[in-house]
Amino acid sequence: MSAPATTAGRTGRTGPRRGNWIRYARITAAVLAALAGWQLLAQFRVNLWLRFSQFPTVTETAREFARRLGTATYWQDVSDSLTRIVGGFALAAVLGVAIGTALARSPVVSDLCGPLLEVLRPIPAIALVPVAILLFPSNEQGIVFITFTAAFFPVTVSTRHAVQALTPVWEEAVRTMGGGRWRVLRSVVLPGALPGILGGLSVGIGVSWICVISAEMISGEYGVGYRTWQDYTIVDYPGVFVGMATIGLLGRLTSTVERLGRRLTRWLPRTERGPGASAGGRARWRTVRTAVGEPS
């Protein structure tokens, strides 16, 4: 009777591992196919409806990337861009969660601040570059302000909706046991709204990257966006693609907010993806997502 159990155990461990290898192979094949297409189109200067005659090839871009990795200027630009986005995003995360929670919990705050925020929210953060130039004495502070503004509104709105969607039963249970306002906030409101807050943070940091690069192109003196635009003005197209690749890699690095969110919300009931997922598990997960204000 022990042999079938051992075989089943081996099969259970081997199945997911083999599935992961197949998935990684598909991802690798897709990336290699895209690079091969880029190399061929640029190398043979294909000009159909799209024009690839001035595109650098993959090998030219890779050589330029390797050269710049050995220069201090490249790492200075990366450091400047990361400093700007971390500073602006951290400030937006703290204030966005605090103000979003206050808007959802306090009618006074909602009446005083809600209309103003709704008027300012549709304005693209990059459109505030002239305002930042007028307000702040240095370009550095202005770029951090643009980055902060880009992340602030997604975090605030997501937090407000997540807190408003919480079921009142949880708060009533804590108050019945003698919990005060701060105990409710610490034990019910913030943990219950955490999935929605993390969704806003994930969106906010993506928008922040778009705006910090754009702000550096317009009014920066250093940074990846500034260097990419400078390369374009001097017709250094391999440098432009190096800048684009750097922006993509840095954006991927800062997307760890989403992975951190999965770790912080491990207490939520989850279900396996794919055809093997149970109907009961999917129903429970839809119920939790509805409770925290996310679409099912």
C-alpha cells in the first residue's frame, strides 16, 4: 500500500515543477523571438508601413549598453531617477493612505477636501510641470513633486473605496468587545482595506515612473529620462534604446510592490488558477474581493 502513495507523492511534486519549466520556456521563446525580429528588421533596414531604417540593431544596442555600464554617468543617472521616484512615492503612499482613510471615515474631511481632490484628480501630473517650476526653487524638488502627485491620487482613491466597502459587521464586533476608534482603525479598517490599498500603490508607482521620466525629459538636469532625451537630440539612437531598456528594467524592479502585496495578504483565502480550481474556492475568493471593493 505504500508504493502507490510514494508514486503519487512524486507525481504531485513533479507536475507543478514540469509546468513551471514549460512556462519559463514559453517566456524565453517569446523574448528571443521578439529580439530576433528586431535584429532582422533593423539589420535589413526594412521600410514598409513602419520604418526600421534608422533603428539600431540588437547587437549595437547591447554593445552600447555594455559600454555605459562601465561609466559613472550611467549609474549617476540611475541613482538620480531612483532617488526621485522613491522620495515622491513614499510621501504619496503615506499621505494617500492617511487622507483616503480620513475621506472614507470622516464626513467633515470628505466635505472639506473631497470636492477639491475631485477637481484636481483629472489633471495629468505631467501637466503640472509649469506649476512645479513656478513653485519650487530647484528642478529637483519640482520633479519629486510631479512624482508625488502622480502616485497620490491613485493611492488616495483606492484607499477611500476600499475603506468604504468594508462590511460594518467587523467594526461593530470590535466595538462590542470594548474597542475604541484607534483599535477599530488598527484591527479592522487597515487590514480589511489592505488589498485595495496595495492595488492603489501598484498603480501609483507605475504612473510615477511615467511622470518622473517625462519630467526629467522636460526640466531635468540628470536622470535616465534626461539622458534618453539628450541621446535623441544628438541622434545617438543606440543610446536612446539603452535608456528605454533601463527604464523598463527599473520599472520592473520597483514593481515589487505587487509581490509584497501578495505576501502581506497571505491570510486571504485563495484558490489555484486554471481548470483544477474548485468552484467553492472561486466563490469564496469573489466574496472577499467584493468585500474589499475589488471587482470580482
